[in-house]
Amino acid sequence: MKKMLFLLFILGATISSLSAREKIFVVERENSALAVIDHNLLVDKIKNMHNFNHAVVKFRDNDGYVITRDGYVIKFDPIHNKKLKEYKTSKSAIGFIIGSNFLAVANYDNKTVEILDRDLNPLQTIKTGSRNVGIKIYKNYLIFELMDSDEIWVMKNENLSKAKAHFVLFKKFKDIGKVPFDAMIHKNLYVAGLFNSPDVGLLNLDTMKYKKIPLNLGRKDRILKVPHFGFWSISKDYFFIPAVGAKKVFVFDHNFKPISAIEVKGNPVFTAMSPNQKWLAVSFSGKDFPYVQIIDTKTFKIMRTFKFDGWILHLRWSKDTPHIYFSVNTKNEVLAYRVSDPDPKKWWKHFMWPVRKPSGIFLFEAPDDYLKKSSKVSH
């Protein structure tokens, strides 16, 4: 009977994987490697990827890129799981963005923003005299924050129609608030997180006007891990912004009128929006690392509190299948929970993959021809 159930489980996984477009790449934080999950199986590992303590992975077209804590940018092939090239931009990199014909890397140590082409050849060094964060693209603008001087720089690409990008300073915003640490962008709005100010910054990239929106933080707690912003915190109606040092997730409409302050279990780190925008998953730091809360994005009510056996360092919603993925760092595993609307209490653990010290989870949409070939080989 057990053997029959196991075979049915494998058959179900195989059938569901035939329509899956996603490959999952997981940062092995202490192992300098990217684990590869394909067709719901742990199939490969890309090794020798340098210091992965704060690695970030992004994709554009069929190219994969990684930045590492020790300042390397690595280009890899996400179809064949191969490292292609690396280039060291600094002693410590923190964020990057991919344009159509360039990469822009925000560095901590070196206090520069480096512009590379898509094959990692250096094009330009922008000296800022600061650690740099929150790097984004809007039209032909490159926007980033200067953590040490409390500024936002807007750079303009003056070679928009040419093969090689080149940026010049367009506008500088000073005294934006104390210690900017991250940003998100929605249409023409650049939203700046401020670590030591009870505000969030708002830059309109069409009018080039900046203002601060006050946040009612209440009592601030000691920060063990800073919140992360991103596109996943934006729905068609609201911005969901994790508080700094307070057990709250703030909700604003798209005109930045305050709507709510959701009381959550701990200091939030990630606020991850489901693809259908019904659910917001919130992870935490410190003693609350093992917890994730699921919030209804219409009622703002907490619908489920997960407690895992280890620390949750990242989470990600699948775009193609009804799953949410969790990296359980101290248990050396990545979990996939099956999402069944409308009751999060009925969500259940569907898959578990043994991954050493996992942190960031990143999804790549493989092209159709690759999926057809790999389906024939695998099944």
C-alpha cells in the first residue's frame, strides 16, 4: 500500500511538472552554490559562486546573473545550469539591476555604482562616496540611494539608442531622510525606505518631486535584519510596506493615502504578494525567524500563522502553480506548500527538497523548447 501511494505521488508530481514553466534556483548561503530544482526535483548545483551571504539572482531573457557579498557579478546559463563568466566590481556589492544592454551594480565597499554590458565588460564607474542601495530603472533613468549621505541620485542614460549605455547625473535629492536602505518602484513612483526616520520617501519620476510620508511606528525594537522592499509588496490597489523596528505592515493606496497599519507577530523582513494578489506572506527576524503569517489583502486580517522547525530566510510564490516556497535555513530544506483558496488553514506541505543552508529563492521561466526537450528526457 505504501509503495502504491508513493508511485501515485511521483505520477502526480510528473504530470503537474509537464506544464510547469519554472525552474527554481536557491542560494546555498554558506556553500557558494546555486541549487537547481526542475520539474519538482532537485537536479543540479552550480558551484564556485564566491561569498553567498547576501547573494541576489536576477534573470533577463535567457541570461542569469548573480551578485555576491564580496563584489562579484556572475553571469550563468539558467537553461544548462552553467557558470559563464565573472567580474569583480568591488569588495562588497549589495544590489543590481538589468537593463536591455547593461547591468548597474550598487556597491557598499568601493562606494561606486558600476555599469557593465550584458557580457560583464566594464563601461563606466560612477563615484558616489557612499554605500549605495535601492537601485532601479525607470525609462532612461537609473535611480539609487546613497546610504551615507541621505541622498537619491537620478542618472540619465545619454546613449539610449547606442549599443553602450553611459549615464550622466540628471538630478540629486538631498536630505531625503536618515539612512535610506532599500527602495521599490511602481510605475513612476520610487519609494525609499528610511532606516532612521519615521517616514517613507516618495519620488515622482515624472515631475521629479520628492516628499516624505510619515509612519506611525510607535515603540521601535532593536533591528536584527532590515526589511526588504520589492515589486512583490505592490498590489493593484495598495502598497504594503514593512515597518523598520515595529511589528507592523503599513498599507497605503497608490496616492499614498494611509489605509491601515496591520499588527503582525514580529519585525517584518519580507512582504511577499501572491500572484493573484489575494494573499500577503510576511516573514520576520530575531526570535520570530521561524514564523510566517498570511494576510488577506482585502480585509487585512491574519488568516494563518505558520511556525516552522527552523529559520525562514526567504519565501517566494510560484507564478505557474499554486505553491508558496520557503527556505528553512537552519533545517537545510526548501519547502513547497500547496495553496488552496480560499482558506489558508488548508494549505499543506507538498514537496521538500534537501538544500544546504538555503536563503534566496529565485524563479526562472524556461523557454518552451527547453521544456519540451527536458520533458522527453525526464519522463
